[in-house]
Amino acid sequence: MRVSSFMIPAVKVVWVTPNDTIQKAVDLMVQHQIGAVAVLPETLANEHVDTLSLSPRLPMPIGIITKSDILKACHSKIGMEELCQFIMVKELQTCNPNVDRDKAARILEQNHSHHILVVDKGPLDENAHFVGLISSWDLSAECARDDRAWPWIRSEDGRFHKPFAPPSKAKAFSSLKHDPTSNCHCNHEKYTMYIDELDVLHFQ
């Protein structure tokens, strides 16, 4: 499953600017029941919200503020009236929309983070655009959907599809029935075939 199939589109990501207060970031997190807000360039503050919603791509965020950053600010006695630019994280984790779910999970694991920005080009490319956001919650929810779908297969559009096995393989697999009168030696070949079929049908 590719990241693009379950990410939060950029136009739906809640954001603040560097000169907004920390209190505003907190209020937005509580209001939308989310764990982070993106920090977009100040130049967007004067743009109308409807204008931003017309494009699926936004300028690259310059930071992100998570619940952990708010907690650290409180611990450091930083007032809620201070600006977001003082607590936002500037070293952003990014990935491409075509990255698969497992690779995105490894990025989170390696960087001990909970959010990844999805960009259409490399993060250092000046023409890169912000297209979405994924969190560790999104990844775990996607894994749970796959688990509920078993033994059916989920395609990238989230639909369920019946597992398919070549007729010859399926026939060989179904013919392996337990025979209490047989001994282990004469069943060894069928047992090996059975294990091979498990591999073919992806039941490892």
C-alpha cells in the first residue's frame, strides 16, 4: 500500500504560521483532535483559505509542532503567548507519495518520530510541494485494515480482492488430506509439497 492512498491531503492538514502563538497551535490541536500542526510560511497568512483549498499542493512547511513539542514547552516554562517559531521542529522527515507503507514506518522508527511530510519532490528541491501528511496513527490504522481483510487482499484503492491461486497449485494444495492409515515415510513428499504451497499462497 502506497502512502498516497492513506495520507491526509495537504489541503486538509491543519496549519499555523511562525508568528502565531503557541496557544493557537494548542487550540487547533484540541479543536480538530489531532497530534500535530504544520507550520507554513508567513506569506500564506494573508492568503484566503479558499484560495489554498483550490490546490492539492501547498508550499513546503518550514516546521511542524507536535504534542511532544507542546509538552516540552510547558516543561521549560515557555508561555502559551510565545510564538510558534520558538518551539517548532525545523528538521522535517519527508517521503514521496509513492513510498510504500513499510518504508514509511521504517522512517518513523529510525528517526523516533510520529509524523512524516509527504512531498512531490526531494525536500531540498526549491520546486517541491507539500502534498500530504502521515502519522504513526495512520500507519497503524492501515495495518489494522489489512489485518481485518485477511485472507482477502487489499489493493491500493482500499478494496478487497479474493486471493487467487493458479488452478494447478490450488488442486495440488486441496488434495493434501490427512490419511491416518499412512505412515510418515510415504507422506514426506506430500508434506514437502504442502509447505511449498503455503509459500506460493503467501501463508508464511
